[in-house]
Amino acid sequence: MKNHIKNIVVAFLLIFTLTNCTDSGTESNPYLGDVAVNQTVYLNNPSNNSLLFTGGYVEIPGGIKGIVVYRGNSDLYYAFDLACPNSPLGDCSKMTVDGLNMICSCDDSKYALALGGAPQSGTRYGAKEYKVVNNGQTLLIQNF
């Protein structure tokens, strides 16, 4: 009987612990909300030829202020929203791509394309990233 009660207590504690876990390592960005993203990029389209080479990128519509799709090493692709992650949405809150960085015109903050949109200027939030599924000749860009 004691083992049965012990098993019930252990099971209860395990369930309690698992249901009360939170991810304290991620912080929600108050400036960029969630929007539906479901875009397809065709790699055989001549307008996307820069994606055939490491370091190449294209800008596509979608997301909050547009999306930049970047080709990293090998067949790894990344997609980031062009909305400035550390500024309220407004006229100056669309980033431009300059080489390997996205630059916010509001505060001149930089975000490295090759480093997952990580801030390079000491700002709080990194660039908003979208999931990229590589299906050979197409890239599917979606929310996580």
C-alpha cells in the first residue's frame, strides 16, 4: 500500500512540474506581433537567382514589413521580417539589407543575416525569424 501511495505522489509531482514549466529564456517582443506567413519562393525563377549562391538574398512580400530570404552555407536558408525589432511600427520601421546586415533606419541598429538575425548594435531584440522548409526547387516560408 505504501508503494502505491508513493507512486501516486511521484506521478502527481511529475505532472505538476511538467505543467508549470515555462521558457524563461525567450522574451516576447512588444513591437512585433504574430502575423500569418505562408510564402513560396521558387529557386528556378530568374528573379531569385541570387539564392543559388551562399550569401545571396531576395526580398519578398509578406510578414509585417516584408521578408528577406537569405542563403547561408550549403542548402541552409533563413527568412527574417524586415520590420525593425526594437522600434514601434511606423514610417521608419522597415529595415534595409546592406551586404550581410539588415539595418533599421529608425535607430541605425544592425542585425546579421548570417547569425540568425542577431543584433549587432547592443539592442534588446533580434530580427523576427520565420521557418524555411527547403523542398529542392522551392522554399516554403512559414511561421514557426
